[in-house]
Amino acid sequence: MKKLDSFFKISERGSNVKTEIIAGLTTFFAMAYIVVTNPNQVVGFMNFDPVLGSSFAPIWNAVYVASILVAVIGTLLYAFYAKLPFAQACGMGLNSFFFVSFIVPNMLDPMNGYREGLCIILLSGVVFLILSVTGLRKYIATSLPDCLKKAIPAGIGLFIAFIGFKNVGIIQANQYTFVQFFDFHGAIAGQPFFDAWKAIAPVVLALLGLFAIAVLDKFRVKGSVIITIAGVTVLYYLTTWTLPEFDFSKIGQSFVDFGKYGFLGAFKGFGIFSGGVSNVINAIVLVITFTLVDMFDTIGTLYGTASQADMLDENGDPIDIDKSMTSDSVATLTGAALGTSTCTTFVESAAGVAAGGRTGLASLVTAICFAACLFLTPLAAIVPACATAPALMYVGVLMLKNFSKVDMSDISAAVPAFLALIMMPLTYSISNGIAIGAISYVIIRLCTGKFTKKDIVVTCIAVLFTLRFFLVTM
């Protein structure tokens, strides 16, 4: 135990082994949905289409296995190299972008589109790694304006909370107002009592879960988040009389398709650069775009989670940020080689941090849980969204406090900070929030005569994102 404590610096960071284990489990359950969600997003649910299913099923199976493997590898990098309580997996949004950019244009030959997409991800990972090893990536991150550094964690908090609200249905689509609160009346109208309860149970249990975490935390109960996840899971199945479904039949075929189509499939996709100058330019733009989105998703997540864990240095930057970024870039390369979309540091890591995680031991626990999913995914999938949503909403509450540190008396800082804060949940993208915040910061600084040499880096970021918005469909 002393060696374990010394290696992970557990006591040094004010934690203990029990807390780290609980934190690792909390992070896993908060992001376990990615195991099934990522292959669904990459193939656009075509695996379940009765006509196209046969063409897309092998891709789904390959991505399914690759998603788990890259989550294990990426999170182990955080555990043993960066020694931080963060986890990695295939990024949401990036997987949908993968589907739109590579699968949709190749519906008649989805395997070709899949491999070309992996090739682009591989190259973006190479660029990512070069930026990390040379220190340019760290320099870019630490050169962000102070107002954005403070707004980014708060924006991520809102984004995480929004994901929680959306996943469980507390927030619904509305054709007139875009979003609305859950329609309780419409859900229960004309329904027998038990059917009505089943319709509203996820929303009610999720809200009760959030209240439970707050009460437990108020009384300083250790592991309040994971206790709530377990409690809500049990309540969900008991009160709805729903039995979890276990389907182990696809595990063997998933490994076969992974070895045949996913593993090293990226090296069969260089044909995307053939066919003329326009194709080459488009491929280069895609490489740059995936690199930018991944880089700023990671930077945003690191600032957010490190701030929540009180793991910032005297300049307000995450400790060991260079190791974090190297871990992320290696994971992206690995993911492409294994057969899945971009791997990135997950915002749900903040759930584990909120549960007390401060060291790489928490990441090790998360990685072990993901490894078990290779064979026990049906077990991991039984945790309902209403059980993990409270954790995400609670993290949003905790991270929002960072915005109070923004100097609101300086309008040149307040407006970019506000835009970065609000655009993350509204555009469902961390990188979009950073981009719009950076663009507004540069424009305001130029127009008010406050532009200085230290603003050159954020200006380059703003220009690149502006080009991305106009050149690439997201």
C-alpha cells in the first residue's frame, strides 16, 4: 500500500485508496454509455436498418471492440504516465462528424468510407502528437486569455449538465421553442397508473438523484455520487418492474469483425487523397478540422476538470498539462489504428473528480472497468441514464462557480467569457464554445485598441476556427 501511495502520490494530493476507487467507478458509470453509443453514432444506427444492416453490421462490431480497447489504453496512459484522475474514450460529436463526413458520402460502399475516415483520424493524431511532443500544444493552451481560462470550465459544466438533462429526457425538443421541460401531463394523460409511472420514472428518479447527491454532499458523505448512481439504478428496476436484458451472442462476432475490418484499417484508406487537387485539399482540411476540434475539446476538458479538482498551477493552468496532451494524442493515434473515431479526454471525468478522485489510481480503476466491458458489456449497459444523469448535473453545479472569477467589469473580457460559456451547451460542442469566445475576444481587443503581442496565439486560433466554420460542414 505504501508503494501504491507513493507511485500515485495519493496522500500527497489529499486522497486515499478507497476514495480513488470510488472515483474511478463513478467516472466509469458516468461514461459507460460510450461503449454502445459510439458504434451507434459512427454508423448512424444503420446497423439496425433491415435493408442496409448487413453492410453496416461489420463496421458496428469493429468499432464496438475498438471503442473499448482505446478507452482502456487511453485511460491507462492517464493512470501511469500523467498520473491524473481523467479518462479517455471516443469523443461524442466527433463520432457523429465521422459519420457525416465519411459514411454518408459512401452509403453504397460504407467500408471504404470507414477506412478513409480512419486514415484522416490517424493523420490528425500524428499532427496532434507532434504538437504535443514539441510543446506547441501546451504553449497554445497556456496562452489562452485569462477570461477564457475561467469561462471554459464553467461552460463545460453547463455542457455536462445539459448532456445529463438531455440523456434522461428532462429537456425535450420543441418545434416552436427548440427545447422545453419534460411534458408530464402529456406523458401520463389517459394512461393507467403503472404505465404513467414508467413514462415519467426516468425524469423523476433523475431529479431525485440530483437532490440526493446534494443532501449527501451537504452532510459530507463520502462517495455520494456513486451511492446515488447505485441507488437510482436499483429504484429504477424495482419501481418499473423492468428486467435488464443481457445479450452475449454478438461478442464473438464483434472480435472477428474487429480483426478483419477495424484493426489497421486506417492504412487502407489513403485513397481519400486520390482523385485530383480538390480531393487532396478536402482531405487536408478534414485533418486540420479533426485536429483542432480534438485539441480544444481536450484543452477545455483539462481546464474544467483540473479546476474542479483544484489541480491548477499558479498561472491557472492544469498541472502536468504536457503529459495529459501527450496521453490524448497517443490515444487518438491508437484509436485510429484500432478502428474507431477520435479518442479524447472525457468531460465525464469531472464526475469522478467530484467524487474525490485526485490521482491516476482512479483512472486505473476506470480502465479496468472498461476492459471488463469487452466481455461484460451487457452488465455495464444495465445502468440506466436516469442513474448517471444526476452525476452529470451535479458536476455542472460545481463547475459553474468558476465563472464567478471572470472580471465582469471589463466588457472586453466579459463578452468573450459569456459567449464561451453559453455556446458550449447551445451548440453541443466544447470546441465551438472556445472558438466563438476566441473570435469575439480578438475582434473586441482589435476594435478597442487593447490588442497586444500576447494575443497573437488566440488570434491564430480564431483565424483557424473561422476558416473551419466556412470550409467544413459540421
